[in-house]
Amino acid sequence: QKEVEQNSGPLSVPEGAIASLNCTYSDRGSQSFFWYRQYSGKSPELIMFIYSNGDKEDGRFTAQLNKASQYVSLLIRDSQPSDSATYLCAVTPYGGATNKLIFGTGTLLAVQP
Amino acid sequence: KAGVTQTPRYLIKTRGQQVTLSCSPISGHRSVSWYQQTPGQGLQFLFEYFSETQRNKGNFPGRFSGRQFSNSRSEMNVSTLELGDSALYLCASSLTGHNTEAFFGQGTRLTVV
């Protein structure tokens, strides 16, 4: 079992729709949870982070964390073609003071105009 | 505020050679982590430094090493290069010692021929 799992996609949504990206993790002690966006040929860009159960909203993005079920999701409202990218889920594992990140393989999102 | 700076951006090396990559974190950030990204394995953690000390190391051979200087700048070294070391090497900068957001540099694209 991989430590952080994501559906590789591609996830295709029409412009203006809600894109829902999901991620599960195996380490119940995972501490922090991050979503990165990576355009082809570019480096990952942090778009959301969440530490506590529940929802966190920032503009068109909402991160949801459910530690009991060990999943974290990212909702993108009013999806735009410019949102087309690979979305990487990352977690900080249990184990004291660290900024180490364990990444999923990413979900490719394609927003159709 | 300047972001994370990695140099060089591109490198071509021959098998058996060694290479040194450099990372300057965001001003005031004290934690630097290194990752390797390949199409087959995704983003994999190499090592993490905080206040000149290596705190965590990923599952990579001893040919991969790093260090952090008193000004938080970091270098990683790969000796006896192999074809499989061809990858995008990414440096991430974090403000504090744990569970804080990590911001990536543009990466160094290493090609081993």
C-alpha cells in the first residue's frame, strides 16, 4: 500500500464546474496536509494547506480533511482552463519535528473550455 | 521577497562524474528539504536540513549527500552518477522547524548521459 494515494486521472471537467480531487494516506499519525499544483515542466506550487479536521476555504479552493477516514480532498469551484495541471497531495508523516513531505503521484486535471 | 533559488537550472553530466546542486531558501527560512522527481517514481524525499543539521534522510544510496550552511543555503552532491539519476531535483524552503508550508524552487534538471 502506498503511503499517499491519488487517482492519476485524467479528471476532465467542463469550464465553470466543480473539480473534486481526492487523496488517502496510510499513516494515521500524519500531521499536516498540503495540496500543490504543478504545471507541465514547472515546479510544484503550494495552493492549500490544512492541519485540522474540517474545511478550509481560500478563494475558489476548499480543502477538506477527515483524519478518522484518513482522506483529504481539494475542491476547485468555477474551474478554469488555467486550472489544468497536475495536483499533488502531500502529507507530513508522524515522527516529531519535521518538514518532510510524502507525496502522492498526483491527479491530472483537464478543464475543458 | 525573493523566492527559492536553485542553481544551475540545467546540467548534463557523464556517468561516473559527480555533481553539486545549490539552493538558496527564502530569506529568513531555516529549513531546506530536497526532492527528486522522475516520471516513474514521482516526487521522492531525499533529505531535510534545519539549522545546519540533517534531520531526516530518504531511501537513497550514500552517493547522495547534502549539507546546509550557517546562512541556511544548502547544497546537495551526487557522486558516481548513474543514468537513473537523471531527474528534476527540487529544493523546498520552510520558515520553521516543523509542520510549516514548504515552497519549492524552480528545480535543477539533471541529465546523465
